[in-house]
Amino acid sequence: MSAYCDSMDLPGFSHWMRIQSQEEYAHAMNLLDFVQARQGRVTLFPIDQPAVEFDSILGVMETTLGHERQVTKLINQLYELATGERDYQTQVHLQAFITEQIEEEKTASDIIAQLKMIGENTSDLLILDKGMATRQLSPGL
């Protein structure tokens, strides 16, 4: 998605996506470390290649929101499993991810709403792009 944004001359959106990727990697490592700290063994499986072509920057953000909603669903399933197993440590650990997903979905939804308001106005898109460039990696989870 970052590469697509670059190809559309939207460096702010590209930057935002790179930061998003770094944040998601940090979340994955957080979960990996948690499982290993509890003497679990992590087995990784291949994932499908992500989409590389989109109809528009709005399409990029709609895909982002869809992905965040899927992640929320998966985290909720993990929490439900932990609850059924009475695994209180995992329930506590997952709380931070549950809270994080509220923010992730809201952020993507807000950007989508702004893009819809902008419509075809390229000047406003460039202003939004400039704002997207200010995102910094937060320490997060």
C-alpha cells in the first residue's frame, strides 16, 4: 500500500502506511514474545500476498479498514478462547490489543470520511497528504 501511495505521488499516505506496517510488526513481536514467555512455541505459516493495485487512495483506506476489522475479529476470537480456557494472563494481555483495535478502526474510518468529503478536490487531497506525513511511530503495546 505504501508503494502504491508513492506511485500516486502521495508521500504522506506512503509514510503513514510505512508507520502502520512498523506498528503491526511490533504488535506481532509482542504476541510472539508473550507466547514464548509462557513456554509456548510459535509456528508461522505463509500469508497471501497483499493487494498491490487499487482504484484510488480511498480504495487503499477502505482495504485498510477491512483488514483492521478482520484483525479485530481474530483478536476477539483469541479472547473468547482464552476466556473458555480460563487463561487469565492471556485475557489481560489481549485487553491492550482490543483497546488498540478501537483506535485503529476509528483512525481508518476518519480518514475514509475525510477522503469522501474531499472527493475529487486535489488541493484538499494534498493538504490531507501533508497531514498524513506527520505520523510518528508510537511506543504502543
